[in-house]
Amino acid sequence: MNAKSISPLKYSIHTRIREFHLKRLLPVRSSGRLLDAGCGLGYLTEALGYGFMRVGMDRDINAIRSNSR
């Protein structure tokens, strides 16, 4: 995503809380595969998937279009 299309939801408290808890609960790994079903705009996939082969799926066609840029 480019700087002009960043959504304010990326920095919402809900996104940051989910990211914090998922990082705490998931085992520590430096590589692997990550599937995010219902990824929306892909914020958590991006935050949790560094070093991973990432795949995000969502039913919302607008979310898919915004992530494919």
C-alpha cells in the first residue's frame, strides 16, 4: 500500500491490541507459511508475517483490490 492509501484503521487500538495478543500467543518462528482467512486490508498479515510466505483471503472484493496494488 502506498502512503496515500493508508487507512486510519491500520493504527486503531483494536488492530494494535489484536497484534499484541497474537504475537504473544503465537510460537516464535523466523520463517514459514502464514494463511490469513478474512484478512481484510491485510494489516495483521503484514505485522505478523515478516519472513513468512504470506497468503491472505477475503470475501470483500474491495479489500482484495486494495491489497493487489
